[in-house]
Amino acid sequence: MSRYQQTRLHRQVGLFSQRLQTWAANPWRRFSLQLILLLGGFFFGGAIGMLTGAVNYLDPLAALACVVPIEVSVRSRRRLQQQAGDKLNLQLIDAARVGWLYGLLMEGFKLL
């Protein structure tokens, strides 16, 4: 028995991952989700790099804002790899992380 109350919102959030996996059973849908997250991560990585390049005194805060989500995604990766079944969540997190890092890298090359 869960110690949290089973509200409608709690059930809907719990079923979201399962519904997303059944919707993404089609390979083209799965690829489109991965591409959207890759490009979204690239956009946010580029935006953070551009904003911190314009404002010099936010560099430590921006570095923290970049490192924390990447570290959380890397640490959650091991738990997601051990789960049985479809690895859609793992693939989506990896796509967003790669896009984020690539966006930061491209902004770094622009600043050189």
C-alpha cells in the first residue's frame, strides 16, 4: 500500500509514461519524440550559453544550472537501464542530454 493518497492526478501522472510508451510503439513516433527532445535540448543549451556569454557575472550560476540536470539524468540512467520492458524513457532522457551538451558545445565554439 502506498503511503500517498491515490488522487486522480496521481493516477494520471503514473499512467502518463505507460500511455506514452503505447503511443510511441510506432517507430516514426518514437523517432519524432527523440528528435523533438534532441532539438529542444539543443535550444536550451544554446540559450544558456548565449545568455551567460552576454552577462558575465552569471557564469557560476549558469554552470550550476547546466551541471545539475546533466548529473541528475546520468544518475537516473542506471535505474532506468535496470528496468525491464521498453526503454523509451531512457532514450528520451539521453536525447535531451545529448542535445543539451551539443548546444553548450556549439555556443562555446562561438565564444572562442
